[in-house]
Amino acid sequence: MHMADALVSPAVGGIMLAASAGAIAYSAYKCKDDLDEKKIPLMGVMGAVIFAGQMINFTIPGTGSSGHIGGGILLAALLGPFPAFLTLTAVLLIQALFFADGGLLALGANIWNLGFYACLLVYPFVFKPIVKKGLTPTRISVASVVSVILALTLGAISVVIQTLASGITELPMATFMGMMIPIHLAIGLVEGVVTGGILVFIYKMRPELLESSMDNKKLPKNLSIQKVLGVLLVFAVVVGGGLSLLASSNPDGLEWSMENVAGTAELEASGNAYDSAAGIQESTAFLPDYGFKSTDGEGSAAGTSVSGIIGAGITLILAGGTGYLIYAVKRRKEKTV
């Protein structure tokens, strides 16, 4: 559900960038109190996991469409809502800058649609109430499916509203909404099952991770999460470097909806704002569309694997570094008090 620049006007893109920047600033502020130093490396590793996971588009049977995970609920359940939002922001920023996945003008909208609803709205007000009476595999699974479906549906509705506000006449609201919601319900069901499976697996390894996020408490000082980190890191490498080659070639839910409404998944837009954003992205994206730059425009298996591994690595550094920086600032202020 990564929006391209052509789907938003400069005004809407600017408004959504400001809204997302505000959410990022607030999340960073809250992390000063909420971030557990033991979870800083987990921020980096989970960022790598989500980057790799988003490379795998799974087929939605009978539709000709595909979907990929958003990852917001998974991140929030393990990290807490505010570190999760910052981690997903890191994923989306790296995708846009280095892999030309999602437009720079639309970056604020993508952060809002994929991150805000899942991490800062649905997790605290839907996921947590479902599991508050006790963490069990069944409750975790149900909460995951319900929360992911709701978060993706809210994101899909936002996409439609943003295109309407941008004056994209090729995508009339009623028709576009009629395509976006059903396909993202189906995508959400698959992601919800996957999210639940991963969370149940981690819960059985280290239930303290989910409990600390749910209760907003720090992890015990003597608790080791090295095994969990190792398993997740291997998972990110295997998915990004290998399983990404098995991704469906079908258009994702947004592209599929656009094709059914407008007859194309690639709308055109012209103007200085669009040209500037495209120019910046062209200069920074060294692996566009998750492949090597080539004159024939066709990707390769090697390019996909390299993109998955490099992208996961950069995300690990940025997400983990963000957590470390926030924690370092917090410690410095504590020492000066």
C-alpha cells in the first residue's frame, strides 16, 4: 500500500508529511520515558525483519492481486507503540530513498497510513484490550487478526481520502473505495494470521517481551533476549535474501484497485514538486525496485537478494541507531539533573 507521488497533490503531501512529522516527534518524546534499553537492539532487528517481510508479496487467490505485510501490529506488540512507529518510519524512509518504493512526496502519507493507525491507534485501543485479561496463544492470535485487518482497512480508507483531497479524478471515491476495502480485508486476514503466528512463537520463547509492551514495563535486567534476536536476525536474512525471490508478481492491493478503476496502476503527474521529488529519488535509489540498475529495465534474482540483505542491514542500523540516540539523550539529561 505504498503510494506513489502521482497519487497526492503537493498540498496533501505536505500536510501528511507535517502530520507524520508531528507523530514522529511525539513518539520520540514518549520513547524518552518508555524505551527499554534492552529493546534497542530489538528495534534494529525488527526493522530488518519488517523490511525483509515487506519484500514478499503473497497472492490473494481468485483476485489476481497480492499483498505484503505492513508490520505495525507486530512491531507494537514487541516494542511498544512509540518505538514501533519510529521503527516502521525507518523502514519506509529507507524503502523510498534507496529502493524507490513509495514516493518521496507521498512519504508522509505512507508513514501515516501504514504506521499511525497500526502502532498508535489500533494496538493500544484494540490489540491490548483483547489480550489484557491474560496473554494466551489464542488471545494473541485473535488480537492479531482483528487488529491487522482494522489497521489495514483504516489505511486503505485514508489512501482513498488522500487521493480525493488531491483531486485525482481518475480514481472516483465510491468506486475506488469499493475496490480498496475488500482487497485489503483479504490482505489483512493473511497478515493477521502471519503476525499471530510470529507473536505466538516469540511468546513461547520470551513471553516477557509481549508482557512488557502490554504493561509498559521494562524488561528484567537479568533477562537475556539474545536467542530471540538471533532467531529474528536469521529470519530477516533468509526472507530478504532468499524467500523474497518467491514474491508474487501480481499487483498489490493498491495497484490492483487502481487498475480496476482507472485502467492503469501508474498515473502521471507533472509539476515542480513532482520533478524535484523524482530527481532526488533517482539520485538516492541505488537499487531501484529492489534490483540492480540496468539499461533493459529487467531485474535479476541476484539484485533482489542483494536488495533484501542490504536493505535489512541499513534498516537495522537506522532503527537501532534511533533507539540508541534517544536513550543516550535520556541518560545525559538524567546525569545533569
